[in-house]
Amino acid sequence: MKLFFGQIFPDLIIDSDEQLHITKVLRMREGEEIFVTDGNGNLAKGNLVFEGKKVSLNVTEVKENLPDFSPKLHIAIAPTKNIDRIEFFLEKAVEMGISEVSFIWTEKTERKNISIEKLRKQAISASKQSHRFHFPKVNDLTKFSDFMKNLDPENTFVAHCNENLERINLNTLREPQRDNAINHQPSTINQITFLIGPEGDFSDREIQLLAGKGIKAVSLGNQRLRTETAGIFVAAWNYDKMF
């Protein structure tokens, strides 16, 4: 499947960057079959039509409201000093079906600025590569105190490395229930959120604030993981629950 990004409704419009990729990089020919998704669960199939520098699609089939991954996973992660590491995390987490990513500014976060548009484009690229028709939401960098305001304590967990504080093992965590499409039984958990700290971890004060809101702490094992590794680990844990 040659998958590209664009608008499907009300009219199909292939994204301008994708049009350049089709003509200048891939050097595709008129009539070749491609697929276009809007990232919202809709998919169009058709054949390429070239009109000067403009690329359009002769649509032969449209599928609407394709199923999304379940259970949904939202990871709130502190951006690393080396931005390449967070970009690597984002790419792999998207490939494993993460539904939302937030970047949080904690007391020990060293990087205070990120190119959010570049990261969003990377998420789109990873979504296409892995044939996802629902693209994840990528949120702006937010202060830890602001992010805490809208958390659901029942389905939010924080991974930290403080061995002196109580933590539950990730493998013993109550498994998010998936929607049962066969029996039409709704999920008891629509989305689970994990907070991943920066290099140097969350501060004791931040951990106590989270505990005060009823947010449980989890351990990701005996090894001390890098920030991006911890994020990928949680994404893989959730990916396993999808099947």
C-alpha cells in the first residue's frame, strides 16, 4: 500500500508536501494506484492524475470510520536534552499505536523549547509508514503544573525511579479493557495515561503532588531506563494489549 496524507471530505486534496514527494522524490506516474488517509479513520483509493504541477486522485473507493487502536495510550514525557532521542521515541511509539503524546516541562527538564510542528510531521510520517489511518495527537510543551490540572487519577500512572517510595510493578497493573467488537461490550477504560520524567527523573515534590492527586506510581523493572527508552517500553506494553 502506497499511503499518503491529505483531505478526503468534502473533496479529496492531497497534502502539498505529499504532492512534491510523489513527483520529485518517488517520480510516480499518472495512473498509478495510491491510498490517501486524512488521519481521522478515513481512507480513499484511486489513481494518480497530473495537471501541470498539481497532483490529484481519480477516486475509486472510500472507506469511512475505520477502527482505531484500543486500548488508547497517552504518554506525557519530558523532552530530552538531545532532541534526537525524543524523536526516536515518538517514531517508535507511533508505530506501536500510541494515541496521544504530550510534552511536559518539569523541574529537571533541560530542554525548554521544541519544534512541535516538526514532531507532528514526524508523527504523520511514522503513521503512514506503519499504515495507520488514525494519527496520534501531538500536544504542545506544557508546564507540569498545568498538565496536572486535567488528569484522571483512576487511569493515570507515573513511572519514576525513586526506590524509597511505593511503586507497583507494571506487569501487575490492572489491564485496560478493550472494546469487544464481537459482543458489543464497552471498554471500562477508554484511555490510560503515563507520565515519564526527564533525565534526572521527577523531583520528590512533583512525585508527592501526583500522589496527592491519587495517581499511582509504577516501576518499569530493575534497570534504570533512559527517558526515551521508558516511553518506548510503555508503548510496547500497551501494544501487547491490543492483540
